[in-house]
Amino acid sequence: QVQLVESGGGLVQPGGSLRLSCTASGSIFSINTMGWYRQAPGKQRELVARISSGGSPYYADPVKGRFTISRENAKNTVYLQMNSLKPDDTAVYYCTVAIGLQDYWGQGTQVTVSS
């Protein structure tokens, strides 16, 4: 069993910043890709960013230049630094990790960008 625990969501004003964290625990041999998705009300879940086991990042176009994904392998943790937040970034953010052929998901953390 693998558990993912997310933290760092909350309410922030437009232009502000938040840092999300997600730590995996349990039966982990090695983690491949780690990533973040988000789902806004009435919309499909979408990829925000992902990072390979070697540290290569990928960003969806809406967040390029504003968000930074990173990982700390020794702690089985992935981070998402979100800067210059916009109201359109409001969503539930989910982390995901790939271990072997299995994808695991966190419970989600709410990010609300509003004045």
C-alpha cells in the first residue's frame, strides 16, 4: 500500500504564491514520474506539471513561467511552487506518483485564488 499526503493549499489573493507538498509513504521501492493535476468545478481534471525520476520537468501551457515543480527523492516528496496566481488557477490540486506500473493519487488540496 502507498499513501500520498498533500499539504499547502488555501486561499490566496491574485498575484500571490502558494507551495504545495506531497509525500508518499508505504511500500515504496522507487518512484518514477511525480506530478500534479487539478480539477476546477465543472471541468475535467487536467495535468499541471510532472517531473521525471531524473528531474526533467514538464509544464502545461497555462502555468509555464509561473509554477515550478521539484522533487526530493530522499523524502519521496514532490513540490509545486505556484507564483503569480490567477483566479483561473482555483481548483482542487491532486498529486500523483508512478511506482512500477501503478499510479497513485492523493486526496486533493483546495487552492482558491480570490480577492
